[in-house]
Amino acid sequence: MLSDIGILKMGELYNLYVRGKAKEKDPEVGILLIENQTPEELYDAVENIIAINSELGKKRETFYKFLKRTDKD
């Protein structure tokens, strides 16, 4: 799951990217999920993403595939 979440620091705030894929035949750049977050807001957002994936994701499903699947629902 770690490779599916990207964080970019912009000044003192952070942007959160998800659904990136780096280590396969068809890499993809992540999409911007939220921007201009404080560190505390960023931690909360990542914890929420992990909790949702834990609750709704299929067994052994990668986070990338989980997000692609839920985009269609």
C-alpha cells in the first residue's frame, strides 16, 4: 500500500496523491486527492484511507486495484 500513496510538500503544507503505480509494466502517476494539508490533517487523511481500505478491500487486493474498483462503483 505504501507505493500507492504519494505525499508532496509544498512550502509548509502537503498534497496527497493516491492510485499511483510505479513497479509494474504500466506505471501510472497518482491523482491528487487533497491539497494544502497540515501535517495533522495529512496524518488523519492517510489513516482514514487505510481504514476504508481495511474495511472494504478484498483479501490480498492491492490498494491500486481497490481504488480502481471503487471508482467504478
